[in-house]
Amino acid sequence: MMSYLKFNLNEILSVTMILFGIIDILGAIPVIIALRNKAGHIQSGKASIASLVLMVLFLFIGEQLLDVIGLDVSSFAIAGSFVIFFIAMEMILGVNLFKEEMPESVSIVPLAFPLIAGSGTLTTVLSLKSQYATQDIIAGIILNVIFVYFVLKNTFRLEKLFGKAGLNVLRKAFGVILLAIAIKLFRSNTGL
């Protein structure tokens, strides 16, 4: 039964890198630390599991949700390319285009959604469906959630390790990669 599931390592790596750039958990370390300072504790396991469930559910039922409102995956992928483009510009230029309110307490809601599995991540997951095999996308999601869990558990150590300058360089580098991905998604779904 499992013989039809053939994993493609190149696709898994591509999906993992794309989602890693979109989730930008390393760039979110200062926000996570601020949330932890406000609440005193972050539920790393619950936030990681909730974000995994959100991404996998959206991978499978996102298309049906689009059908209900009369959209196809290509149109959603093009819209997703614009979201990815703006997220990349935020990362590169260091400006906030998307304003989010800081929650009063830390729970699954501010961590799993919108910080980890936000609109950009969910849009990307569905957009990836037009170019990658489902099992490779799921593998990429799982790898990212494992990494997210590690980061959530070790935010203070990572902040000390990279320093503010190091985190800034990582954020800008992934911003350029995301910009290229946004252009590729746009071109492949418009035929340009």
C-alpha cells in the first residue's frame, strides 16, 4: 500500500527551505522572547502540534474551501506569490507591512496562528500543491515543525548564539530567497 508514496529528496528540501523562509522562526525569536516575557511561559509542544495540524489540514481541504468561493489553485498560487513577495520585502527592507496586535497572553493562538502557521504560511502550503507532490509537502511541513519546536524550546540560547546582527543577516538572506520563490510561483502559474 505504501509503495505508491515515493519521496523526492530534492522536492522535500525545496519545500522545507520555502516554508523555513516563510515561517521565519529565527526572525521571530525577538517576538517569541517578548511573548515569553509577558506570559512567563510558552507552550512549545502545543504550539508546534497546532501549527502542524493547521498546515496539513489546509493542504488537504484548502482546495475545497477555494472551490466553495469559486477560485482555483492557480489563482490562489498567484495571490500567494504576492503575499510571499510582500513578506520577502519586509524581511529584506526591515519594514512592517503587515501589522499584528501583540496578544495579552501566550497560547496556541498567537504562536501557532498567526506567528507560525499564519496567512503567508497557509497560502504557501496551498501554492506549493501546484508544483510539488503532497507527500513531499507533508515531509517539508514536518521537518519545519520539528525545527520550530526546537527554536521555541531554545529561544534564549539561539538569541545569544546568533546575536542581533546574525539574526538580521539570516532574515535578509531568506528574504532574497523568498523573493525569487515568489517570482517563480507567479511565472509558473501565469505562463509568463
